[in-house]
Amino acid sequence: MLLRKLWPAVLATRTIFGQSVIVITGTAATGTLSGDGVLPTGLTYASFSTTRTISQNTASSLTLSGSNGTATTNGTTSTGSLINLVGATSTTNGTATTTASQNARPTNTQACNNYVEFCDRSYANITEIAAHNSPFAVKRNAFSNQDYGVVDQLNDGIRMIQGQTHLENNTLFYCHTNCNLLNAGTVEAEFKKIADWVAAHPFDVVTLLIGNAGPGLIPLNDYIGPITNSGLLRYAYRPPKIPMALADWPTLGELILRQKRVVIWMDYAANQTAIDYILDEFSQMWETPYSPTNDAFPCNVDRPPGLAPRDASNRLYLANHNLNAQVSIPGMDSKFLIPNTAVINQTNSVRGPGSLGLMANNCETQWNRAPNFLLVDYYNRDGTDPGAVFRVAAAHNNVTYNRKCCGSAVSVASTGRPIPLMQMLATSLIVLFVFTL
Ligand SMILES: *[C@@H]1O[C@H](CO)[C@@H](O)[C@H](O)[C@H]1NC(C)=O
Ligand SMILES: *[C@@H]1O[C@H](CO)[C@@H](O)[C@H](O)[C@H]1NC(C)=O
Ligand SMILES: *[C@@H]1O[C@H](CO)[C@@H](O)[C@H](O)[C@H]1NC(C)=O
Ligand SMILES: *[C@@H]1O[C@H](CO)[C@@H](O)[C@H](O)[C@H]1NC(C)=O
Ligand SMILES: *[C@@H]1O[C@H](CO)[C@@H](O)[C@H](O)[C@H]1NC(C)=O
Ligand SMILES: *[C@@H]1O[C@H](CO)[C@@H](O)[C@H](O)[C@H]1NC(C)=O
Ligand SMILES: *[C@@H]1O[C@H](CO)[C@@H](O)[C@H](O)[C@H]1NC(C)=O
Ligand SMILES: *[C@@H]1O[C@H](CO)[C@@H](O)[C@H](O)[C@H]1NC(C)=O
């Protein structure tokens, strides 16, 4: 019910629609609050929270679509799967609050990163599969690491995109070791594919791990162009603290509601004081030994060197689980590491010596929490067990993997117990956006 005499400097419309909390902040306004393109299209959350700044005498209207429930605002009740939340009608300043009747909460059926269970879970408490050298999917090139490009990877459920970037002719390229061996194109073009995918998938959070491969340390500023021009910038997460400890990370649901759905990391040369959306990897995430050529896959800290276990326990971590073989190239002096594809089926399998499943279990035992990222080559090469790598992650996430794998496959919804979305949003007023219309 609207308390008209307390009308808006802040109009807080707290609507229990499922767990939705709608917060409208503004000076006096007339008319209704309008969908302004900020809400992700096709929003089907049972929960939503937003803040709008309304200019005086501006007519606007906000339409939220959600699963069925009841929303009450301004003394009116709407029912159905399309709910119109009608906002302010006033020309004087003040404060008003409307409180809806607290109906039974609908269950959340909207998946975040393919699982409804993840919406409520911290970014720091989810195990995702990472595509090692994601862009290197060049056919008939031994320096490739993947069969499928980034769009297939994301469709299949990969949620960390990793790769090494090289500066050549003043342009950033994704190259493997050296641009003569394998050049997968510009970083900007690759980022654009990711940004387009992210735009089309409003309930997914994607992590990028950028390898700064030189020559020397590529200046941080060189990455601003590709991130901005590709369209990634608007989704880039800017952490509230430096460094972020384990407990500081928001849930996927929070990242999704804020539309900050791309978390960008860099291994070397990040400076979050200078550029807050390029996160410094090794002060907030550690890695197990990289590029191994034997399949023991120990779970000790390799980078950053000398990190005390006590500190490691309070950071995200990435398990390198790509096995390499050393090769010589005729006419070149150095030896090179390439993916050991002869045993890839076993490397990517759920169980057995050298398997991803075994490493993930060992890591969880050793650190009392599973790795955040499992970095693999040819994620689709799982022998007779398509999707094995995703099954390994699902086991550590306590969810059931039930999708088709891999490459241009039609995804099947994952199963799992529906869990109410973002309970915290139901009980706290969270100011998520402030827009001047
Ligand atoms: C919402 O209600 C309509 C009409 O009763 C029904 O057809 C639809 O399946 C319901 N949707 C959900 C998500 O429950
Ligand atoms: C909201 O409530 C006020 C006061 O009762 C009323 O004048 C106004 O027409 C209502 N607005 C809508 C859109 O129903
Ligand atoms: C309402 O608040 C705005 C912003 O603080 C102010 O500019 C305006 O004069 C106020 N209007 C009234 C009627 O108090
Ligand atoms: C950089 O320029 C040189 C000289 O034009 C050319 O040979 C080389 O292929 C270019 N490198 C890349 C990565 O395009
Ligand atoms: C990081 O950037 C800040 C702000 O530009 C600068 O003052 C600082 O020296 C930089 N730190 C390093 C290590 O370069
Ligand atoms: C991996 O398994 C698939 C399916 O059984 C098989 O076709 C392929 O030859 C195997 N690859 C290797 C390198 O063993
Ligand atoms: C992390 O996720 C697991 C499910 O995999 C859950 O049981 C546990 O409570 C979560 N821990 C935290 C700290 O959120
Ligand atoms: C795993 O999920 C099941 C329901 O699917 C739940 O009963 C159980 O408590 C969960 N375990 C953990 C450790 O979160």
C-alpha cells in the first residue's frame, strides 16, 4: 500500500513477488516507471531488485516479467506471469514505501551458469571448467589446444576463457608461443565473440583469464581498446576491494542482477588502482604447476611462488590439468610443448590415473575445498564419456550434469532441486542501479 504523504525523495517499493525487491529511488515523479533497456530482455527471474532515479514529472513504466506470482504496488495487485509494477505518481518530494502482501515464494527456475543452484552461490564457491588456450582451435595445427571455438565452448558450459596474448605490430593477438606457430587472430575479435555471447545470455557469468605473454610485459593500457571496442566493458566486474578474499565474492545472482557478468583476470602487469576491471590474478588466485609433462598433477601452489598455505586457503585457485608433450620443430632450436593428445581421453576422464576427476578429488582433500577452475585442453575429448569434464565439475558443485556435449550441441536443461533465488534479496533492500531517466 502506498503511503502517499511520505512521498518520494525515496520511493521504496518493496514488492514480494517471489523474492523480488523493487527499490525505486527518486524525486517526485508522475506516471509509471518504464523498462528502459537496462533490464535484461527475457528476464524470468522470480527475483529482481532495481533502483531507478525518476525525474520530476517524467512519465515512465517498469514492466517485469517473472514466473507466476503476485505483485502489489500502489495499492493494486497484478497476477500472472507478466507483472506490471506501476510506480510513482506525485509531484512533490517526500518518502513513500509500499509493501506488498507476502505471498508464498515461488521456486526459482531460472538457471545461473546452467544451474538454478548457482544463483545463490558465491562466485568463490563454484567449480567451473576452463578452456586452456581457448582461441587455439586451428584445425591441423599441433599447437592447437581445442577443437571448438569460444562460442561452442560457452554453449557447452565452459565458463573460463584462458589464453595468451602477444603484442605484435602494435596489435594484440592470441598466439601460441609465437605468432608464426599459431595466430588465432586479434584479441579484440575474440573478445567481441565473447561479448556477443554474453549479451545474448543474460543469466551467465563468464570469466576471462588473460595471459600477458609479451614481448616483455605488455602495458596494461593496451588492453583497454580491445575490452572497450569489443563491448565487454559494460559487463566487466569491478570488485569493491583489493584484494578480494574468498568471503568477499558476490553470488552469481548478484553479478547477474548488476549485469556485471564478465570477470576479467590477468596473470602479469595488472594494476587495479589504474584499471579496476582487470583483476590481478596472483594476489587473489593461485595456480597448481602449469604445463606439466607428467600426469601426477600435484595440487601444490606453484604461482605465485612462496605463497603460504594459510594465504592460499583464502584465495580462489585454478588447477592446471592439461598434459603436454615436448616436441622439436625442424629448423627451430628450441623445444616446444604441445598438448599430449595421445592420452587426452584419460586426462579428461572422471576417474583413473592422471584423470581430471582424480586431480579434483585430491585438490579438494588437500585444501578442503574444490578448485574454482579446472583448466583443460580439448574439453570435448572425453573418450566414450561425452561431457566427462563437466561431470567432474558438477560432482564438486553438488549438482547433476545433464547436458549434451559437445560442439554445437543442443543443450538440455540441467536437473537439480530448484532452490529459491537469492533469499538475501528478499530480506534486504539492495540498491543495485541508479539511473536518471
Ligand atoms: C503461469 O500461469 C499460466 C496460466 O495459469 C500457466 O499457463 C503457466 O504455465 C504458468 N507459468 C509458470 C512458470 O508457472
Ligand atoms: C497510484 O495511487 C494514487 C493514489 O491512490 C492514484 O492517484 C494513482 O492513480 C495510482 N496510480 C496508478 C497507476 O494506479
Ligand atoms: C524536490 O527535490 C529536488 C531535488 O532535491 C529539488 O530540486 C526540488 O526543488 C524539490 N521539489 C520540491 C517541490 O520540494
Ligand atoms: C607484423 O608485420 C610484419 C611485417 O609486415 C608481418 O610479416 C607479420 O606477419 C605481422 N605480424 C602479425 C601478427 O600480423
Ligand atoms: C598502479 O597504478 C597507479 C595509478 O595509476 C600508480 O600510481 C601505481 O604506481 C601503479 N602501480 C604499479 C606497480 O605500477
Ligand atoms: C578417445 O576415445 C574415442 C572414443 O572412444 C576414440 O575414438 C579415440 O580414438 C580415443 N582417442 C585416443 C587418443 O585414444
Ligand atoms: C559451497 O557450496 C556447497 C555446495 O557445493 C555448499 O554445500 C556450501 O555450503 C557452500 N559454501 C559456502 C561457504 O557457500
Ligand atoms: C547436495 O544437494 C542435495 C540435494 O540435491 C542436498 O540434499 C545436500 O545437502 C547437498 N549437499 C551439500 C554438501 O551441499
